[in-house]
Amino acid sequence: MIASATDIAKAVRTKECSAKEVAAQCLARIESTDGNTHAFLRISGEKAIERARQVDEAIARGEDPGPLAGVPIAVKDNICTVGGTTTCGSKILEKFESRYDAHVAQRLQAAGAVIVGKTNLDEFGMGSSTENTATATTCNPWNASRVAGGSSGGSAAAVAARMVPAAIGSDTGGSIRQPASFCSVVGLKGTYGRVSRYGLVAYGSSLDQIGPLAVEARDVALLMGVIAGHDRRDSTSVDAEVPDYVAGLDDPLDGLRIGISEEYLGEGLDEEVRGCVMAAIENLKTRGASVVPIHLPHMNYAIACYYVIVTAEASSNLARFDGVHYGHRTPEPKDMIDMYASSRGEGFGAEVKRRIMLGTYALSSGYYDAYYLKALKVRTLIRRDFEEAFQSVDAIASPVAPTPAFTIGEKTEDPLAMYLSDIYTISANLAGICAISVPCGFSGAGLPIGLQLMGPAFGEGKLLSVAHQYQQATDHHEQVPPASSTD
Amino acid sequence: MVSKLDEQAVRHVAHLARLSVTDDEVARYAQQLSRVLTYVEQLNELDTEGVPPTAHALPVSNVLRADELGHPIQQEQALHNAPRQQDGFFRVPKVLDQETA
């Protein structure tokens, strides 16, 4: 069984074991486990071993390779890495080889981490189940007939099945938190601007954030400390000091005010999910937290607002895939227009086309004010709801998703039903605030359930300490899925 | 607000987005996108008179940097992923002498 990132880094730094041994063990574990899960799109074994060897050499020279010394990490395949492909789960980028590393990949490697492979996702991050992918659907390690969630389903499943101690995902409307919840791991979406998006293939640029997933909040804190911080290559990256998230994990929770909102616990919420979330809140009360009822009046408009904005941004961002500079080009174009249209028509999957068309429509002449501008104004109302709420509370607790992991294929023919499963997560992206998903129990059928904690801008430290102390008092995250207990 | 996207409108939007679509796709998208648009129209229930739009959640704007010589991507790197190239350029089909609507 693979150890935590914290323990691996400590063991490697103190020469208790070598980074190479850890990498080899991790790769063997992926090899033996991923056949049924399909968490990975690509495994970079040779490169990982070579990188681990460099970490060992640095240690032999008496250098400190950094806080993630020898820690194997999986990276979502919409984040650019040099060596091998970055496909975004799309046929259009099937052969795309990035010529540079994303900011997070640079930061991770500079901290001693070993990137072992790229994980599966809904194409370009567009989906909630990791079914919208040019290759195989990622299965939930807890039940292979269920989805892993999405769009960072591969990253969540790889961590849940103990193939890697930690992974990196991206979250535009819940794409880290919802798969973390479905797979029983911790996932953090930081404040917009906290982590540089340089090298993240853009989907909804005003919403996208990169963040870590791991079994324990402690590891998430460790990774967040490495990847957060200013980067001039992303003009939306915020130049604010990065606190020592690990050092703050045990800060007392006395006096913590947790807001709960009826809008997050009302109609459509599965009773078992409600039960686990309420029990988690009760647990936090015994740790010194108080519960304050709050009201987020525009919450019910979040999905409508989000799907206008995100598709508008997507239609604009994905215009770059034109068959000219990179990606798929149709073999025999009639003319220039046909080259664009056919290359895109052949290269994009169904959901990506739907979203491009929806966004194009919302931005088109005659509809811009009615859809796009209207949604931007509603976004202001949603953002103000949170600003007001955080005047009286330190964090807001809610479910991550209305149900546990749904069945593979259940929602693929009904896009709106799939969109509605994002109801509790997308507001945090619209408001730009931070939010974390923490395992808080299991349904009767043995499917994981997650607690979401949302915090004000740059409140990651508080969320991590609450999550950590909750995990210290509970054992949900120590449960291991059947798909990972075979060896 | 027009809620229904008929097949003709789908073809028009697909053209604007430079997406080739099959007849099957047109029929399916007309139905699926109409449902989503109908759902989205609930935004009209809200009075947003005088509410400023939020394009970015945090007040960061006009981020400038010094105009310094950096390390731009080299030509061969820029062309590395090009589907077709010739003499150091991206090669595309002939652009002129055709309708460009």
C-alpha cells in the first residue's frame, strides 16, 4: 500500500528509501491496478525513473530536493508537460506534444516530485463523469459500474485506488471536488488566481483553477503550498503571500463559524448524502465550531448562469483549434473554411461541440445581451451573496454533489441532467472563492459521500485545517476501495 | 428571448463556430440545446437593472509587465505540432478566391 506524500517525502529526504524505489513501486502499482479503472491516459515510466534518480543524486550530494522529494504525482492531461502527449482527452489533440511545462509541473518538479503519468478527463474538462473522453471511461474504484466523477475523474480515481499518493486536477465548475467526493479523496479548488493557469489548456478562463487531490488534507496542504503563488505568465495570477498551509493544519477550531444554507440542503438532495453531511457538521460542532444559518438567495440561478458563461468562454478559447498550428487537420479539405470546420467537426467530441455551439449562440449578434451579459450580471449577484455570507461565517458547509456516484451511461444522453449534478460546486467558481471536498461517509450501497467546505477568497488555510482536523477524528478516508486491495 | 433553436439555427451557429455537423447531429443538438436554453431562461426572473457585470471574480485588471527581451519559442518548436508545414511556415489551403462568409 502506497504511503502518503508527506511520509514519502520524509522517507526519501532521510534516506530511509530512495526516490527510485518509490517510483518503481508506484509504477508497478499502476500497472497492476489501472487495467480496470482507466485512470491514466499515459504513464511515463522511463521519465519518472530518470527523474527519481536525479532526486536520489541530489540527496547523495547533500542537497535537499524539496518538500515533495520523490513523491510520485499524476497530472490531469489538460496540463502541459514536456515529453509525451498532452491530449485533453480529445481526438483533436491526440498527437499534441507540448514544448513547455505548465507552471504547476515546473513547481512540482522543482520541489522534488516525480510526475508518473497523465490522467483521464472529460474532453477539455467539459463534463462531470469522465465519460466524455476520446478513450476509455474512467471507472469508480469503489464500484466499476459507477462513474468516477469529472472532469478530473482520472486524478481522483488514481488517488482513491492508491496508485499515486497525490494528483493534480483542474476545476472549472467542480471538476476537482465532485470526483474527489465520488471517489472518497480530498480535493481543493483554490481561490481564483491562487494557482497559475500557465500551461493549463484553457476552457473557462474566468473560472478555471488547478488544484491538488490526495487521501489526506495534510497532503493536499503540502501540495498546495508548492503550486500556489504568483506567476507573471498568468495575468490573473494574484501576487499574494502563500501561507504555510501545513503549519496551520492544527490551528484550533474554537470559535469557527460554519454557515449552512437551506439552498444547499433542499429539494433534490439524496437523503443519505444529507445524513452524512449533517453528521459531519455535528462532528465539527464538537470540535468548537458553531453553526450559523445563512441565506444565499441566488444559488438556484447558479447553474443557468454558469452554463452561459462557461460555454461562451469555451467557444472563444477553443477557436484556437483550427487545424493550422497544432492538432488534427482533416486530410482532404475543399478549401480554408472546410479545413476549419471539418478539422473541428472530426476532432471534437459531442459534448465539446454542444458547448461550443451554446457559447457561440450566447455570444452571437442579437443574443449577447439576453444571454451573456445577463449571466455576467447574475454572476455579480451570486458573488455578492457570498461576500455577505462571509461577513458572518468563516466557512460554508454543504454537500459536494446531490447524489453519490451515478451509473456509467445514466446521464450521457441528457446533457441538462448532467449539468444539474454540478449544482453545489459551481457557485464557488462563479464567486472566485476557495472550496474543498472531504470524504464524510458512505451510502448504504458503499459509495463515497463528500462534504464541501467553502471559504472566502484566500481562505484555503482555514479550509485545510478544518478538513484535516475532521479527518483526524474520522476514518472515512482510511477506507480503501475494492479495486485497490488486490495486491 | 427566443428559446427554441431550430435546425436552421443550429446550422447557422455551427457555421459561425466553424464546426461541420452531420444531419443527425443537427437534429440532436436542436433538441438538446433548446432544452438547455429553456432552462437558462430562468435568469430572466431576476431584476439585474443597475447591476454591474462580473467578468472576473477578483478585482485584478490591467496587469502590466516590463517590455523586456525574453526567450520566445524557437521556430522549429513553434512548428513542432503543425499538421502541415513548408519552408518554416504553417501551410494551409489557398485562402483567396472563395466566399468567406
